[in-house]
Amino acid sequence: VGAPASAPARSAGGAGSGLAGLRLSTAKGGNGYFTERSYDLCSDGRVFMRWAESQLSQFGSGVSERTDHGTWRESGGSLQLNLARGGVHRFTVQRPEPGVVRLDGTSYAAEPSPRCR
């Protein structure tokens, strides 16, 4: 009779991962400046990131967008993204209420990802 085996770390692709298949998105703006960021966390371990900003002023407007892709892993309350161009990013994950995920204190709306099919 031995000690019970410890549970494996939750990771992308694992049935227990609470983030698999979600799009996490956040947006903020003010004074003519607006930013939006989203992460699509696919159950097969792929991640797609989109970041956009727009600015409107009396001199005109501008829009910038960046995208990246890579892999993700969730383990013990943290999320790690390995992006092709953006490198490695680690976040502390909190689930304060249904439909909301906090990454390092920033709230993201959580909804099924249309990109992960």
C-alpha cells in the first residue's frame, strides 16, 4: 500500500484544463486611444495572440495590429505562452467569476474561441 500518485500538472490538451478552447480578450481606451488584446488557447496546445491599438486625434488617426502564434501550457495557477516572435510570457491565473479570467490582475472576458476548431 503506497501513497497515492500525485495528479499530473494541467496542461493544454488535457481534459482538466479550464482554459482550453477559450478566447481571452480585453480592451481599454480613453482620450482617443484604444487597445485590444486577445489570446485564443486551443485544446491541442496552440495559441494565437492578437494585439491592436488605434489612436484618433485632431491630426488624424492611426491603427496598428500585431499577431503571433505558438504554444501554451497551464500548470498550478499559472499560464505560460511560448510565442514565435514574442518569446516566453508567464501569467498568474485567477478565475474570479464565470466568464472572467485574470492574468496578472488584468481582467479578460472568457468565451469559446472561434479560432480553435
